[in-house]
Amino acid sequence: MVQIKGTDDLIVQVVQSVNKYQHSVAGAPDTEYVIQSASGTDWNPTISISANSKVLVNIMLSTSTSSADPFQLFKFQRSIDGGAWANVDTGSANGSRTPVFAGYRIRAENNYGQLPLNLCYLHDPAQGSDCTVAYRLISRQGAGTTRISYFNYSTANDDEVGTYLSTCIMQEIRS
């Protein structure tokens, strides 16, 4: 165990999930897609924690878009002990803007736009007993027409680009 200096908090465990699955979605506007870890399999990094622990979640998602200039919105969700999925948190409502966890817009020049999206959040499942928490990211394409989003690779297929991976590192923190 690692004690955080000056506190009684302990890092009890660290769990990593690596996702190398290369896939794309042709996203119709406002349609949501769960990030996949294999064909037809949702990427749901999971950690089992003790009662009253928190989870520091760090996600690095390798994503790119077609050259059609879309923007992507992301929901960050959790499921406790196999229960229903719910948003961990979102931005505040503001006009007609969609409250989500994160988003970006990138112009992919000549199909080379690759973005490592980094998310970090201290999640308190507020459980009074031991539990298992699974996380997932939901991608939502926000352009006015269908656009393509790529995960763990770029649309270009030449020696100027590569294939990528995404990671989720979860740390159980006990007070």
C-alpha cells in the first residue's frame, strides 16, 4: 500500500485495462456508441473495491475522425455490481448545449487527425459495502450529418500514421 503524504488515504490497488481493438463507427448525428474492446464487446474496465473507497480513474482514449470535421462528445458512465449504467458526472446545463463529460472538435487534414483524449476523475461510488465498479465511455458524434469516428487507429493507411492503444487505469483509494 502507498500512503499519500500528509493524509490517512491509502492507494490500495491499481488496475489497468488496455484496449488495442481498432474499430470505427459511422455516426449519425446524436447517436450514441459504446467504445468497444472487441467486435460486439463493450470496453468496461472493472475494479472491485472495499466499502467506502473511492476510485481515481485515468482514461487515455486514442480517437480520430474523418476529414469531414466532426466533433465528438463523450459520456463517462459506471455500473455498480452489474446494475444499471449511469453517468458518473456531466457538465452543467447551458442553453441548448448537451451536458456531457468531455468533448473535442478536430479538423483532420488529409485523414491524419489523431487525438489522445485524456480523462481523469475521482469517483466516489458512495457504497457502504464492498462492490465491483465497471466504467465505460459513450461516444456521440455531434455534426449535422453522418461522420466517421475511429478508435485506436487513423483512417489513413500509410507509414505517416500508426495504430494506437487506449488505457484505463483505476486506483482504489481508501480513507
